[in-house]
Amino acid sequence: MLKSVAVILVPNFSVFEFATACEVFGIDRSGRGSNVPAFDFRVCTPEPGNVRMKSGLSLNVSLGLEATADADLVIMTPFGRDDDVPESVLEALRAAHARGAWVMSICSGAFALARAGLLNGRRCTTHWHYSHELANRYPEVQVDENVLYVQDGNLITSAGTAAGIDACLHLVRVELGANVAAAIARDMVVPPHRDGGQAQFIDRPVPACGSAPMEELLRWMVQNLEQEHTVVELASRVHMSARTFARRFRSETGATPAAWLNSQRVLRAQELLESTDLNIDEVARESGFGHPVLLRHHFAKVLDTSPQSYRRAFRGQLVTAG
């Protein structure tokens, strides 16, 4: 049962994501008429003392990494560069995982789990802003940028900011039940459950790649979403063999050509649903899916919702109904 929680801080940590763990596990709610236990909540760091925040302020932390030795859950908070994480932190994460404790990362904290080797061959997530870097630096890790959080065994990784709350509440629900998770969520005034498969609902430009030819190809693909694109045809445009191209494409984008293309088509469909009066058939054609059934399939797969539901939720006042 989940009783003790240790949160690891390293210099340049993000205070908001740290605070999400504090809100869920660090407040004693046991006397408020619910079944919520009082967690043994610990904040630790490799070198006890003042730990600098990303904002420039600092927090005095009195506990060292020995606080993780018997914790039921060890949380890695976001920080600066992954090569700034001391080996002692990586060892603490490995030890916690080896003895069967839960290990969680919030936002870019996933880089520490990846560097420790815990995510090798596993599916994980992080904030979409860092997803391609994580995939490029650790190609043996299966990065999914289109979800809020991922549980793989006793490892949980989450996307940015509020997704950390979702991941924490998910673990509470798994370990202590839906009623306890709902009581904590009610006290925090947040939704008691957002499924991890729900998308981060991101909208971003074509990512910069390691090579100009590949980046130019990506831009051409986005401009020609309505076309069918085979690996052989795409490889020929950048003068590579199909095998080399497929390897390079995944290395630079974190996805296969087909998956990347479908994600761009979904993004285009999102834009059309938000900003136009086009019906679903027209959105399917304009976004490159061709048929509504394919649009609905990929929308459900990537965003875990339907095009109609997405339009109702995100269209707002962008379009005046006709």
C-alpha cells in the first residue's frame, strides 16, 4: 500500500511541478472526514541545503537521498539538463525500481529515468516540447507525446504541469481506490480522473530536425497532406535508400513516416474543426484523410475523442455558426 513518498529535487528544479506532488501527497487530509491517509512525505536532494529553483529562488532541503531508500513512491521532478543529474540520483532511482517501489517522473523528469536506463524498451511520455529531444537522446525509449501520462509496470511518466496531478491521482486510485482519489481531487478542486490516453491537445509547428534536407521534406509533407506518401518515394526525395531513410526519419522525429504524417493530418483536422464551418466530410478531405471513417479512427486513436466532441470543446468563439 502507498504510505511513503519521496520527492527528489536537483538544482534548477521547477517549482510548479514540485508543488503538484506536494498538493497530492504532502497535505494531511486524514482529519477531513475521508479515508485519505496521511502520507509520509519527504523532500530530498543529493546535497542537503539550499536547492536553487528554476525561478532563481531556493528551497532549503534537509534530507539526503537516503530518504528514498524505503519510500513506496519516488518522484523525479523536472530540472535543467539531464547531464546535470548526479549519478547518486540515478542510483537512487534504479534502487527504488529494483526493489519494486513506484517510480514517477513529472514533465522533463523523464530524462533522469531514461538516463538511469529504467525506460529502455518501455513506453513513456513527457511534455511535448521535450518529446523529440527525449526520443533522439534515448532511441531505445518509446516516447509517446500524445498522452497525459503512461504507466508501464511500476514506472509512471507524465507530461507537463497539470498532467503531473493526473498521474499522481492515477497512482492514488490504483493503490488506494477511486474514493480516496476523488476525495483528494475534490479538496484540490480538480477533475478526479483524466485518462492517461487523453491527448495533450498540442498545436505546434513542424519541428526542427538535425538536417536541412529532412526538415525541408517535413515541410513539403505538411503542405501535401492530401497525397499518399510511401517510404520509397520520400526516401528518393532526400536521396537515401528506403532503409536508411526510415532509420533517419525515426531518429530525427521520434516516429515512423506513416505515424508522423497521420499526426500532422490530425493537427490539420484540429485547426479546421476549431476555425472553420466545414462539415466532417470536408474536414476529412482537407486534412488528407480522404474519408470521414479514417478521420474518426485516427482522431480516436491520437486524441481519444471524436471530431464532433473536439469541435464542441475547443471551437469556442472562433467561428460564428451559420
